[in-house]
Amino acid sequence: MPAMTTTERPDRTERTEPSGLAGEREMLEGWLEYHRATLALKCEGLSDEQLRQASAPPSELSLLGLVRHMAEVERGWFRRTLADEDAGPIHYSEEDPDGDFHPAATDTWEEAHATWQAEIARARELAATRSLDDRAIGRHRSGEPFNLRWIYTHMIEEYARHNGHADLLRERIDGATGD
């Protein structure tokens, strides 16, 4: 199936590398935004069918699954752990603990992207009023305490790792490469 044209999906993700002279918070937030934008760029121009394509057996990993997963990760670290919000799972369940990675034929980019962006917006809102040293008030499943600095660093690592997966997935789908 051919990639969608820009008239079908006119949005173009802007990505800016953080300044090498930024302060700590600006640097952490800048790299997190950079990696969020990188995942969006890896998905641009593809149809829902292409976004659901699994990498290679036995893996079920897909670009749509990665976006759904990152919505869950944003929700878990910022809403549940940092702010102690009662925010249940979006895509997974006890029956399917990896449900975020298992998009159905009816799941769409539009829905997954909107959900992911809503979780990112809420994460930004929750982090904006806290210092990097502020401890999370929710409990992570590990029971360990975390501050916002650690959460930002972990989120950068999480996106960077999955953006490597996204590079390979995108190349397999249509040969597109790049960072």
C-alpha cells in the first residue's frame, strides 16, 4: 500500500535539537521533546496499515504499537508516578499486559496519535510547576522513590531506545532512513 500523501495528513512534525549551552532543565526538556518528535517523524506519511506492520516474526513490534506504548509510558511516569493521579491503563489489561503493542486492525493512527499527544500535554502540565528535585508523590510499581530529574532522564532513555526500533521498522516498511 502506498504511503499517504501530505494532503491526506498535512501535519509535519517540527524537531529542534537542544542548545549545547542550555541549563539542566532546559536541556532535559529539550532532549525529551526532541525524542518525542523523532518518534512522530518516524510515523509520518504512512498509512494505518503500514503503521500496524510488525517488524519480523516472532516480534509483534510495530510503529503504531510503539506510539501506543509511549502513551502508556507518559501516563505511567507523569500521571500515576509523579502526580499520583488515578489514571488507569489505556491499551493494556490484565488479560493482555502488552496490549499497547498489540494494535487491532481497527486501531488508527489518528486515535493513537491523539491519545499520545494528550498524554504528552498532561505530562508537560504536571512537570511545569515542579522542580527537578521534587519527588514523585505517586508510587511506582517498584516501590522506589523518584524525582522529576530521574523521570526526565528515564523518559529520554525510553524514547531513544524505542526510536532505534522505529528506525528499523520504518526502513523495513518503505526504506526511509535517517535520525
